Amino acid sequence: MVTKNFDEFNKRIYQYAIDIIKIVDSFSKDVSSQIIAKQLVRSGTSVVANYAESKGASSRKDYINYFYHSLKSANESKLWLGLARDTGKIKKDRANNLLIETQEIAKIIGASIVTMKKK
């Protein structure tokens, strides 16, 4: 059975992926923007994809591993969002809002990993 917190967090990171897709769709079509856009959409949507995959994990180790991949994707997304912001590909306030959400998501996933490893 899926717990309420798991379900709420799943909805939150699903919305995060939607927000990433929307922001990437606003990038201009120049080469550097499109490279950053592709990397960001890949890493940003990978956060929720790996989290969702954890539900079907075949073992506890596999389950934790999906969380690690989700955390790594969140950390990579922070890099791409920062680059997009600092190169003027997206507005600073929009990037900063997504960066804050990315950091919060990464903290939650990281704390979950720590908790799971203690059990």
C-alpha cells in the first residue's frame, strides 16, 4: 500500500517534471539553449521517473538504488538550471523558483535514503 506521504511527494515531483518541461519549451532555438534544454529535460524528468520506478523494485537494494538515481538527477538538474539562469536562457526569478524546488526535492530524497539505510 502506498503511504499518503509517498503519494503526495510523487504528485509534487510529477508537477516538478511538468514545470521543467514547460520552462524548457520556452527556451530559444539557438544551439546552446537547445543543448541545455535537452540536458535539463532529461535530468529533470529523470527525478520522477526513477522515483516511480522504485515502486516496482525487486529488492531493498534496488529500491534504494532508484532513490540514488533520482537524487543524482536532481543534483544534475540544479547544474543545468543554474547554467540556464546565469547565461540568460531563462529569467532569474523563474530559474530560482525551480532551483529552490529542486533543492527541496533533493533534500527529501536524500533524507529518505539515509532513513532507508538505517533500517
